[in-house]
Amino acid sequence: MLPGKDSSCPIDPVRWVTKDLHSDSTFRSSRLFSRPPHLNSISCTPSELYIFYIKPAKLTYMAFTVSRSFVTRSSLRRLVWSRDYLHPRNRLLAESIRSYGSSSAKEQFKIRKINTEEEFKNVIVNWMVEEGWRPGLKDAECFLACDPRAAFVGELNGKPIACATMTKYAGRFNFGGCYIVSKEYREKGYGGMLYDVAMARAMPSRSIAIAGLLHLEELYKRKGFRSQFYGARFDLHPPTAITRFSEISERCHGPVNIKCTEEVDLQALFKYDAAVFGAERHAFLIKWFRIPGKHGRVAINSEGSIVGYTVARPSFVKKEGYKIGPLFADSEPIAEKLLKAVFEELLQEEPVPVVCIDALTKKAKEISEKLQGKKSFEIVYMVMYDLPDACFDKWFGMTTLELG
Ligand SMILES: CC(C)(COP(=O)(O)OP(=O)(O)OC[C@H]1O[C@@H](n2cnc3c(N)ncnc32)[C@H](O)[C@@H]1OP(=O)(O)O)[C@@H](O)C(=O)NCCC(=O)NCCS
């Protein structure tokens, strides 16, 4: 029997797993899990117990992998269960048989949390730079403020080789990102193991979303995600964009005032962001609005209500310029007006920086195209279970590809 929500007796996860594996004909050995697994950790040696991950306080989920000696066909089968795994929606289970031919008996792969900004920067941010994702200057600090327990690192014999984040928002909405395995360790199964742990963290979930690279769409579909929007990252050149703004400025009329983020009521801005983003994220935004060198603008209508806002933040690598995110607005003319205000400021810089924006929806892509943005790569916004409660209609630029 699987542990129930209100089960008062202590759960013996070893017995639980053993029992369930025995009911699966793929698994043969009666020696399974002869020693207790480490809680909240992943460890493996190819000849023994492979992976174990459990949240002991709530027993909300567990994930594990069993080594090749316990399964047929000299391969591994990975299982990820939420506690209520009999419910088809929660049953993530079921990675296919995978060969781990390259594992040596000495290898030990461990997955643990990243808790410090320093480590987040050294591992995740630097790898994002290598991947050409152009992280922002203070992403480590801001991402950890959003959810201090979201980041995982996978270490092979103590050396970091993989990372991923699974950010939890209120209302059981989760967003996965920063999914990277070091080049020389790819296609050996490490990414898959890390993926399972990140997904286990999201359980139980009402909604899980990711912004994946388009060429990985099939992979995520196999895992149960469905495609929602096809977007792209665009590089915008402020001097070119400004000329296009003057052509469209006729449409940017109306009594909308543009102010700096510092000049508006922060609570009102939080409220607007939560309504458009689909979840509250005050701790994150407080850091976001304080990023050194950022340009933040808010659009206010004649009634004094916020009708849009944007932030342009410097990239971690200075020569990579700025990143726009978010660009939320009630209408396209307002989005354009906000962008124009930011670009006018950026034109003062020497040399004028390049600016990138992640446009998800058709309307968002149209603005970037109108400003003669150059497509740098394509993304697909994918969702498992329900759609987040966001007003995607008002998304003219995603906040980040990593946090949603
Ligand atoms: C994507 C990535 C993290 C996968 O890590 P990995 O260790 O190579 O993955 P694994 O060997 O565990 O394989 C996991 C799954 O990914 C698939 N996969 C791995 N690389 C792939 C690729 N380039 N294209 C398509 N599928 C791929 C595998 O076939 C496997 O699928 P399965 O679970 O259905 O069998 C890794 O290739 C990477 O770091 N890529 C560069 C960064 C990146 O693009 N991140 C994803 C952003 S959306």
C-alpha cells in the first residue's frame, strides 16, 4: 500500500519501494534497497542502489532509479512518483529503458540544492553564459529571492556537471529552467536524472511550465508537456528601433504617462504584475527593481492606474548589452511607448548596447519584428496540467526564460 496523506504510522520508504518494485515484473532482485537511502539526496553506483529522493516531512513525493544489476536487459528504468501516483494526472512515471554503458563502477552522481548566490553564479550563471543564453547581471540574487530552494546541481565524483531549477509559485504553479549538462557529459543520462528530481520538486502541481528551446520540443512532449506558444528571442538595435518608433508614434497617443519604477506605488505595481504574470512574486520583484544599472518604466493611464511596465537589466557579461523583461502592457501601443522610453535612455550609452527580448505570443513577436529585431533562437512555451493563470495577452516580453 502506498503511504496516504493522513497516515499516522511512520513510513518505511525502503519497504514501500521494495514492495512496489516487486509488483513490477521488470524488477527481479529480492536484495533491493538492502540499506536505507539518503533522504533528500541522490547517490549512485552503477552496481548498487542508484537514486533515491524523498521529502520526508510531508512524504509528498519520491523519485528513484534502480541500478542495472536489478533490472533486466542491463539497463536502467527510472521512475518518478508523486505520492498520489495512482491518480493518472500525478503519475509522472515512466522513463524508458536507458543504457548507462559509460558509467564506471567508481562514478558517483549526486544531486543537491544550491543555496548560495556565489554557487548559483559560479555554476548556473556561468553555464548560461557558455550556452549563449545571456543571463542578467544579478540573476543569481534575483532567482534565489524568487525561490531559495529552486536550484539543483548534479555532481559527478564531486564535480558539478549539471544544473536545473524548478521555481515554485503560489497556487501550485511551478516553472522549470536553467536545464544544462556540461558538454562532455551529455547524453549519458545525467540530465534525465536531474530532470526527474526537478519534476519531483514540483509535485503535487496544478501547473508546470517551461520555455524550452524549439529543437527539444519532442523531448518535453514525451515527458507529458504540451506546446502552448511558439516564440523567439530577438536582438533589438536601439538606433534602428527608435526610427521605427517615430513611424509608429502616431498610434502611441492617449493619456498614458510613463514614469520610473521608483516613482510609482510599489504595492500597485506588485498587484499589476501578479495579475498579468499569474502569481505573486514580491520578493523577486523587490530585487529586480534594485538591479544596478537597470531601467524600469511604468505606464499610468488618466485614472492613475498602472497599465503596463517594463524593466531592462544589464547582462552578466557587459558586452552582451541589456535584456528586456518583463514587458507587460494592456495594449500594443502602451508596450511600444514603454519600450521607446527605455530605448531613449539606452541611446545615451556609449557604445549603444544591443537589447534582447523574449517574445512569446504572436502580438509580442509582431512588435519585435516591427522594430526590425533579429531572431536569435526559437522557443516553445510548454505546459503540463493546467495553463498558469497569466494574462498572456499582455505579455509583450517574458520576464525571463528561466523563471517564466
Ligand atoms: C538538454 C540536456 C540538459 C539533456 O541532458 P543530457 O544529460 O544530455 O540528457 P540525457 O542523456 O539524460 O537524456 C535525457 C533525454 O533528453 C534527450 N536528449 C538529450 N539531448 C538531446 C538533444 N540534443 N536533442 C533532443 N533530445 C535530447 C534524450 O534522448 C533523453 O530522452 P528520453 O528521456 O526520452 O530518453 C543537455 O543536452 C544540455 O545541457 N543541452 C544544452 C542546454 C539546453 O539546451 N538545455 C535545455 C534548454 S530547454
